[in-house]
Amino acid sequence: MLTLNKFTATVFLCVLMMQLGLAPTKPKAVLVVHGGAGTILKEQMTDSIEQLYREKLSEALLVGREVIRKGGTSVDAVVAVIEILEDSPLFNAGKGAVFTAEGKNELDASIMDGGTGMAGAVASLTHVKNPIKAARAVMEHSEHVMMIGSGAEKFVTSQGIEMVPEDYFFTQKRFDQHRKALGEAVKAEPIQKKYGTVGAVALDGYGNLAAGTSTGGMTNKQFGRVGDAPIIGAGTYASNASCAVSATGHGEFFIRNVVAYDIAALMTYKNVSVEQASEAVINGKLKAINGGGGVIALDREGNFTMPFNTPGMYRGFISLEGEPQVFIYGAEEE
């Protein structure tokens, strides 16, 4: 007798409902992505640059969905998606990382497997091409959760993770923004107040969730500052019992309020939906204390949400079938 797991059964039901003209009011997602939240305004964006963002986010969603279609895990999909965004100079992660006050690029990332509860994180990397791969190596090949700096780089080198010279991360746009922020008289694009983290959450065909986050931090950050992106429970969290969350925002607020875990905890202890929990944290608790940012969150049934309390957030989702859906601005501007 043919048996269906919960995920496959949900997909089958959705397809059947569509054929009968009874499609659910909101699509189910297998993958959700973000590329940072902040003061992202349509009037400050050219059509050509906007198109580049939409194309890159769509590419990432399609690649991640293909991983799931071929039987890959949610962890595999999250890594594949974030790797694409880290390789793009459009986003403040990997190749597009901002500069610190000392004129360096310091990279952070984390990942969590909702099926096993295992997690890995790295911070203050300066030579790792794809920090999300380093975070996965920590999760899968060490007894630890977080490694930082030269020690982390020594470990991930032993795991065959690709290393690059520091100048690989140099982009003129980010360097000019760095110099402008220091008060130097240079021509540079306006520095949008944007929390440029990238992240992904995924649901695979085995019913398992995963979440990952990667960032270059804040422009001109000082003193070895680390934000929420590599902090499990703050910027990243995943549990099959509740949801997978990746955050982007003013990291100090997200750390102090353990935002990612707070959303999962509300679902677990108050028995509310992923949308209700996320709204309560992002547009309730955080907004009340001027904590700017947003999250993407996905539960085991494919229900998802992408709330933010800033003018915009690069974000998108994809279902098992259908085209990528990508958004940048608030609802009134899309």
C-alpha cells in the first residue's frame, strides 16, 4: 500500500484543491529568502538595479527549489541559496560585504537543522569565500556550535572549505561607502540605512526544516563587533516542532530579544501560527523599542511569513511548483 509522508500529502492536497478550483488562499512554500531589511525606497532605486536584485533572488530560489526536488535536504537547500547570495556583490554578505572601521571585511554566518537540533556558526572570518559553508562544517564536523576568527579559519581550512585572499571581498561601491562614512570627500552612492544580512529557510521532502543566515555586518563597525546573524536563537533558529527563522535587522536588538527563538517559543507555548508569532515580535515587541528589521519564517506545513518594520526588505518565496515570487518594498509600493 502506498503511504505518503506529511509533506508529500500536503503538496498532493494543494494540487488537488487547485484542480478542483479550491486553491488555498495563501500558497505553501518550500523555500523563503531574504536579502536584508532597512530604508529601501523605490524612489532611490533605478529600474536596472531593482531588476538585478529581483533576478538574483529569483535565481537563488530556483536553485534551492531544485535541490529539494532532487531529494536534497533542507540544509542542502539553505546552503545552496545563501552561497549564491554570498557570491553576489549586491548583498552585504560574502563578496558584497561592507567594510569595518579599520577598512577590513569581517564575515559571520550560522545554520541550524530543525530535524536534529544541531547548529553551527562562525564569526569574524576574513578569508572564507562562503561563510555559510564554514558554519555547516562547524555543525557537522565539530563538537562545537560557534568558532571565530583565525581559529575558525584554521578549522574550516582542514575541512576543505575554499579560502580566498582578503582583497577578494573588495568592491569599489562598498569601499566608497566606507570612506564616505568616515567623513572623507568622495563620490559614493547614498548609504541606505539597511541591515544587509542574507538568509534562507527551507522545508524538504522529508518534512524537515532548516534556517541559515550570513552577513558582512554593519558599515564601519568597530572593536570586533558581532551582530545577531551568527547567534543561534537571535538571528537563526530552526525546529521541526515550530518553525525555521532567519532574521535581518539591528543586531543588538535581535540579540537582546532572542528574536528567532522568541517566534518559535510563541508558537510552541501559546499555540499561535507562524504568522501571528512573527508579527507579534517584529511589529509588536521590536517596533515598540525602535528595533528595526524583519524575518522570514516557515513552518512544517509550508506556511510562511515575511514581516518587517522598515520601509523595505529584499525577500521572496517559492513553492514546490510555480515561479519565484520576489518583493522589495512595502505592500503599497509593490
